Amino acid sequence: MQQFAEVIVDVPTQQTDQPYTYEIPPDLVGQIQPGMRVIVPFGTRRVLGFLVRVIEHKPDVSFEIKPIEEVLDLAPVLSDELLQLSDWLAKWTFSFKISCLQAMLPAAMRASYGKKIRLTTTEVSADVKLLFGEKQELPFDTKNLSARAFRTLSKLNRENKAEIVYEVRDRAQSKSITMITGLLTPAQITQEKAKTRINALRLQQLLDFLLDLGSARLSQKDAEVQTGLAASVFTQGQKKGWLKKSQVEEYRDPYSTAEISKTEPQKLKPAQTKAVAEIETEIKKQSEQVFLLQGVTGSGKTEVYLYAIACALAQKKTALMLVPEISLTPQMVHRVRGRFGSNVAVLHSGLSEGEKYDEWRRIERKEATVVVGARSAVFAPLDNIGVIIMDEEHETSYKQESMPEYHARDVAIKRGQWHHCPVVLGSATPSLESRARAQKGVYRWLRLDERINGQPLPAVKLVNMQDELKRAPAVDISGPLLEAIKERIARNEQVVLMLNRRGYSSFIMCRECGFVLKCPNCDISLTMHMDSHSMKCHYCGHEEPIPNICPSCHSKKIRYYGTGTEKVQQELEKLLPDVSILRMDVDTTKRKGAHSRLLQKFGAKEANILLGTQMIAKGLDFPDVTLVGVLNADTALSLPNFRSAERTFQLLTQVSGRAGRADKTGEVLIQTFNPEHYAIQLAKNQNYEQFFGMEMNMRHRGGYPPYFFTIQIVINGTNEAEVAKKIFEVNGQLTQILSQQAVVLGPTPKPIMRVNNRFYYQLVIKYKNEPKLDQFLKELLQNSQQDMRRNLQLTIDRDPVDFI
């Protein structure tokens, strides 16, 4: 019997969604399944591929069909659902299928990592014992395995008697611990004690320990703690044949050091009860309903999520919960694990590759039934999902910025349709697109209009910096804000201050000749960082020393302009020398676990003030925070972006919600140079509905989403003339296939035209219904492979969250 496989191959400069056909070696017929990874010949190379289909008949072709050279997995690493999802994702996002397949797996599952096959039981046949010898594991290299051995190992894997272990090279192969098992009977121990010198106290103590241990098994680390004996004593015992050491795999737990106390479900308010009842009904009906849970800050949305997850688990199903940023993950994980314990797995970019791999395996092995994670967790290998939750659904970090450029919301809804489960989108400030769909009845709209603590929303005051700047105690701190901070600290309360810019100053400029120090690789000024005494580019990472004289005219009149979190911290330390300040931005959270450590310190009241960028604006819940200060509300408003008002309103509303979340009254001070702008005025009153009406009217008049669909095409390359020529060529082709109703913005250079010595040009298509567009863009993507030889790269972004 012959079998053939259709394989999507990974060839970076010749990517295609067309699968290639390979012969399955006769010895592996019936053993290989879709979702496995294979190594196949491709021209003169050997490349990685994903097997997507097994066919029983030989294709009618004139050329010789080459055989698969190597199989990388004993069982599929991608389920039928994820394989079908990759088909949809490639079409929807105008991406190559191989990019979609790889996005679904952790980095440790890529071809460059080593693998072993490990026995998980001693109850195996004589053939298996012969294959493994005295070892528990063998290198898994199908090139050197006979077909018979492969069949044996495949059968063991299906029976859960063996597993593939991937060696993660960043710190860690699979993490293992040394276990100790006694080999002596009580009578033998008595004999050994008699033969051992009386003054060999440590060996006598080890024998006593082994007598107490009996037939049980204990980790050597715990044994050392219990006995006070050194590792060398246990090694001596092993050499004497008294005990056996064995290596047992242990999962890397990213939250193992965090104390998680068990929590009980809270009593719900009437609005929460109604929301939970509606969601639970759809979970039990196995409905694909999408909900928009719109609730003011502090209204108890998280408790609704936890009830929904509990309902899914009660139905013997799993649950997936997405959060927008890793800065939100520690508090959310604490709450979810407090309710559901070790059933919870965590997936986000702050974990090491080893931790991500271990968490992925826990999910894939069905040892975790609840997953909490950031954007990429939407691909978690869960089966039988009962509910999918997306907290802070309006956040732009849910959009992937490289191929495949998916939005997690779209993928979540698609997975909800596959599993016949509801999707809950939650936010205090929903995106206009989601809110419009709720109004049209596409999503079911649930409202939580009151805070669960019964307190009113915090009072918001605007501070006009045009007036205050003349008498402010510091450039970035107004008099009213400083007085409010002092008042809270005197009452032993806490303050959150937000400035949406990191670093010490935005740029440095020579007052003699006007020279601004720019990045040599990008069209952007360098930002000053005092902690590292350097000028940094936030786009390509270029770094150089802070100049003392102007590089252009050699004047010493070089000055710092703008502001950043680092500079504000210094200003506050001068104004409030006895006050403890924690700064939370990209620079202070580079180290692993830094987000969690900073938030734990603030929660333990080791600091009076938490100063940070927008990562502190949402999701944080500290009962003693009674004052929130926004140092510059105008950062986003200054951008020529159709979403700038929406972003400003969302950010101000979210950060305002950090105040007064317990039984203490909260207050918010917003410093602004544009106090009359409608986004700031409506954020002051937290009036989302009025903002929605006004902003929708503005979008309608301007012809922007959600009234129009948008697609952004970007060409980049090292030769600006060739990039410009290509984008104008694409524009000319578009005019041939678009109707009169479509609008094309551009072509133009991107606002920051050069990044890392590559030039970027763009155009944006606004349209309502263009039947020829998708096919044209698909062909454009395929043909772009030829331009790779000229170092030109093309990206197509459906519904971009940003374009300027």
C-alpha cells in the first residue's frame, strides 16, 4: 500500500500556499498524520514542512515524487482545528500559510531544537527494554531509527507510555530533578549499618533516612533539606548500591514563587447576575454568540469572567482568557489561579522559551483546562473550549504587527465558531467597531453601569497647562497636582501618575544652529536616557553617548527638550525627597518578572507613587490608590491619526478608573494644553455614549472605519527609488480593478520613512464592497516573492489599527 503526503514547506524566499507532494516511506505508511512536522528534500536543500494531508493514491504526474526524509513528531503538534484555522488565517490576513502554522507553535517547537523520546512508565515490552537498554530516554532522530523502532515508539506515544521532549537551548533543556529511591530492605539496612564504621556518622544517618523512606521516592533536594546531608553523601550511597538516582521531568512554573491564596466566588450585583446568566445560557447551549460586556471601570467585569469560566469547567469544557499586555497578566493570573488553582496555564512574551514550551505542553496534554495569556495565546492547543474571553478588547496590542498580521479578536471569534462556544469581549471603553456591532445586534450587548463598591466614579479635574506653566513648581508637575500628591501621602494613601513617554527627554537640540541628534539608521530623533547615560533609538535600538557639544557647529549650547518618565521621576524626587517612587516603563521592566515585582512592591505599600507609561493605565486594582494624575493628556491628540481622539478618550477613562476602587473616594487630575477638546471633556465625565455618538459622526463624515473597510499596503527596501517605483506601480494596478466608490490614500512615504536603513512607502484603500480586491491582493502577495531578489518586501494589512 502506498501513501503520499501534501506538505507546506518553509522556504523563506519562495513561500507559497501550494502544498508539495512527497511519498511516505513504506515502513511509515499508516504512522504519519496531518499536523506533524517533517523534513523533506526541496531542490538541493532539506527543509522543514508541515504535513497537511495524507492521500491514498499516487498523483498523476510525470516527475518522480521524492520521499519524506525525516519525521519530527510522534504525534501531530497541530490539531485539525488549527490546521483549518491556518487556511482561513492565511486568506484573511494575506499571509503565507507557513507563517500562520509557525505562529501557532512555541519557539521551542521549531526545527533547530533537539529532541528526545522518554519513557513515562517501566511497564513496557521486552522489545522496548532492548531498544532503550538501561536508559529512560533516547535521542529522537528518525534518520537513525529503523521503521520498526519508529512504529514501536509511535505506539508507545499513543498509549501515553512515551513522550517527545524538546531541548530548549536558551537555558534549559527540559527541566528535570533528581529523585532518590532506596534499594535495600529493612533487613539489608540493618546489615549495612553493622558493616559501616560507627564514626561514619553521615553514612549511618543516610541509612536511617533510607529506612524511614521505605519504598517511597523523594527528590534529592528535599532529602538534603530533611537530613542536612550534603549531595556527596547521597552520591556515596549510590555508589554503595544503597539507593538509586533517577531524573524526573519537572515543569517550569513561571508563577511558582508567587503565593496564590484560594478565593471564593463573590456575591454578584444584579447587573453582574444578569450578565452571568446570559453568558452561562449560551455556554450550555453551545452557542457561537459574541457578547460585548461594557462596564465602567471597577464594575466587576473580572468576576463575570470567573463565573463564566467556572460554568465552562462545570460542563467539562476548557476556557481561554486573553489580556492585552504582560503588565496586566500578573494581577489577572493571581485572580484566576486563586479561583481555579493549578488548572491554569499562562502564555505570554514575558516567559522564557522553556517556560512557554512547558506551559504549551501542559495545555496540549490536557493537564491545564484554563489558559490566560496575551495575543498569541489565542492559538493555545485547547480542545473542547467552552468560553473565550477577551479583556480590554479595545487594546491595539491585540493586533500582530508582522506576518500574519491578525487581530486576536477575529481569531477568537473564529475559534468560537469551531468549538460552538460564546466569545465575551469586555471593556469600559469598547472600540468603535465593537460598540457599533453591538448596536446593530451583531454582538449581544451587556452593560455594567455602576461600580461594585457603590462608590461614584472618581471626580476628574482638568489642569490647563497653558496657564499653569508660568507658575508650575516643575516643568511637568503643576501646582494643583503637587498639592494633591502631598495631601494623599499625608493620609498614607497612594498615587498613580501616567506619562505616555519613556526616557529622560524627547530629543536634544543645539540652540546655536538648531541641530537635532538623529538616529543614523532611522528618520527619528534619539531619546535621552539618564540611567544608561546614552541616546537611544526606540525603533532600531541604536545607542550612543550623550554629546556635550553640538556635533554640527561644536557649540556648547546643547539643551534637552520634551520630557519622559525618567525625567519626571527626578523632578518628583527633588520636590518630594522623602517619598518613595516606583517607575514602570519599558526600561524598568526589561528583566523577566519585573512587571510582577514592581506591582507586588506597590501593592505592599513599599512605594507612595507609581509612575509609568500607558502600561499602568488599565487593569490594575489597588485599594489605597485615591489619586491618579495624567501628566500630559495631549500625547496622542497631536498625531494626525483618525483614531487619535478615540485613543485619548480610552486612555484617560482607563487610567481614571484606577482611583477609588475600594471604599475610599478617588480623584483624577488631568494636565492638558487642550482642555476644550471633546475627547478630554467627555473623558472627564466618563461619558462613553456621548463620545461614541460624536466620534461615529466624525468617522462617517471622514469615511473611516467602521463605515469603511481599510487595507494598508506597505513596500520597504534598501533603495528608496525602487521602493517608490514599486508602490506607484501597485497604485496603477489598483486603479484598474477598484470601483469609483473606493478611495486610495497615497502613495506616500510612511511618517517615519526610514527604519533600520530600510525605506517604507504606503498606500491605504478605503472601501465598502470590492469583489475583485481580495483576489488581486492574493496575487500581489504571490508575485512579491520575485521582488525579494531586489530586496523589496511587501506587507498587506487588513483593518490596520494605525495609519498616518
